[in-house]
Amino acid sequence: MERKILVVSDATGSTAEHVLRAALAQFDADDVLIERRPQVRTVQEVCGVVEEAHRTGAMLVHTLAAVDLRREIYLRATERRIQSVDLLGNVLSDLSSFLGAAPGGVPGGVHRFDENYYRRMDALTFVVKHDDGMGLEDLDRAEIIIVGVSRTSKTPLSIYLAVRGYFVANIPIVLMVEPPPELFKADQRKVVGLRMDPVRLRHIREQRLRSFRDDARQAYIDAHLVQREVAYSDQLFKRASWPVVDTSLKSLEETAVEALSLATNLPYRRSLEER
């Protein structure tokens, strides 16, 4: 049966095809058809290529320079369970998964790399779908559930942990609004609260004012309201017996290590860049 690989590029795709053919030379892959999809420079064009791959059962190999396009092709391919390779990644490892065979001359650690690589990609997809209270229907899949008022670093922390392979969801705490019932149905050992000193929190929020309407700005940075928000979240954390990390003077890594230690004692995993 003929298998197809679509080479997606924002230029001609020539370099990507040459790299791909060099990698395929290590496989018995005479039945693999390579087709270029050059000059892909918009989100709409990315969506079109992903849909084509979905219809034909093709693999995607891309060399897109723009970050938004790379993110788009990754997210859409992941949603449709399409094998997608960024040539900045490990080409041989992904080809091994696609073709169902081990490449010649590659050390035996490939399978462990595959497992770690795909776990990180799955974790990033999960965190995007479970940001800011979304995806409550399968909240139980999360390994860590981060809760806190606005601007306490819920999303940055979630992404930081997802890069290290953790499935993280985050849910906002809103003044005088009861959190969704799904949060209390989840394993409570997974829940970690984030808090911040009201003065520090107000200062951080002031940096975000430009994206708010005038009436919303005042409520967002009003000192009294900020204090009430923090007090409300503190009361909620105490009532639910959730452990709390004070992020006021902590770096993201320090917050991550502490959150992991509180969420059922999960080990801290370093990213590839930290190793």
C-alpha cells in the first residue's frame, strides 16, 4: 500500500525534501510518495494542508519559520491524530513511528525518546485545551490542577510544567463565584492553589491595563477589590484544604518545584535545555 508524506514549507520545500529523502534512505520505503506543499504562509493554508493529510492518511513534515504557523500545524495535526514532524525535531525518531520500523545505525535509546517526546506534545495539547477553566469534562485526566485569581501565574506555570511532560489544567478563582463542581469532584490531592501578596498582584495587573476597557481597568486594579479577591481565594483554599504556593517572590521554576511537591509528590522533570 502506498504511503504519502506531505512536505510543507513557507518557501520551495527543496531543503526539507532533501533531508527527508536522506532519512528515508535508512528504510525500505520504496512505497512512500513525497509531495511538496510550498509557499504555505497563512493559517488558512496550514488548515488546508492538515485537512488534506487527514483525508489521505499522509504524514506531515514541515519547515515553517513563523511561530504561529508552527503552533497551528502542531495543534491541528494533534487534534486529528496526524503524524507531524517539525524538522527541528528528531526526524528519524518520528519516521520510525510512522513506518513501524527501526532506522539502521540508530542507538537503542530511540523508543525512550519517542515516549518522552510524545508525552510532552500530548501535555502541551492538554494544557491548551484546559487553560482558564476550559475542558472541565475530562478534568480528571490532569495530573495537576492549578487554581488562583487572575495574574497569579496559572497559565505560565501550566505551560512550564507541560513542557516537562505534566498534564496540567488551571481554573480561575473569581471573587464571590463558586468554582465549578467538576473541580471538587476531581482528586483533591491534585489541586494546588496559587496566591500572591495583594500589593504585588496589583502592580502586576497594572502592567496589563492597555488590554482592558476603562471601566474594567479600575475594578481590575482597585486596591480594595484586589485585597478582597486574595482574601476570598485564601478562604476558599483553607475551606477545601488545598495546599498553597505563594508566588509573590518566587521564580517560575521555584513555583513549579513547590507545586509538584504538593501535588501527590510528583517528581520534577528537567527540560532538555536544562540538562
